[in-house]
Amino acid sequence: MAHFAEIDKNNIVTQVIVVNNSELIDDDGNESEVKGVGFCASLYGHSNWVQTSYNGNIRYNYAGVGYTWDNENNAFIAPQPFPSWSLNESFSWVAPIPYPEDDNFYIWNEETQNWDIVESE
């Protein structure tokens, strides 16, 4: 199955739909994003669709509602989780300091700019 993201006028993903792979087959028997966009357009009346992938092998990240479509970089970008986080070269958000590498669970504390350990109950 193929997945297509609907993009609004502000380049925000408004929905993601599943399309049967058979709808993507072109005259040469190859899967074609253009054919998929055409299929989506026939259903919804516009061609503001971009193919996305669960495994991230195209466009860096699987699109979700609220994600931004960056046409220049051919990437879907998740909403920024915290103001201090920045985008890496794979268009994923990263904290200013790395997540601790131990067996504990942590949550980001934007106020202290640090990872706080999550205490078990």
C-alpha cells in the first residue's frame, strides 16, 4: 500500500490516506507517484498530494497531520517539540544535549534545558 499526504496552502499536512499500489502502476508497469497523485486528485478534486513512506525511505519522515512539507528539501518535518530543539541533517528534531545512554527513562525539561529522569512508581 502507498501513502499520500494532503498538503494545504501553507504546506501543512492535513491528512494522510492509503492508496492501493495498483493505482500507481504506469503504462510501463512501474509504480509512479504522478499516477498516485492523479488518483488522489480524482477522489478529492485537487492535486496537492505528496507520497510519503512508513519506513522513511523517501522524504526523510513519514508524514503526519500537522507536519510541514518542505518542497525545497523534499522532506516532511514534524512540528517542533520544544523551542530549543533544532533540525538535524535528516530533518528530525534533536535536543540541545543528547538523550542519556543508560537504562533509565527521561523527559525533556525545556526550562532547565536538560533531561529529567522519570521516576517509577
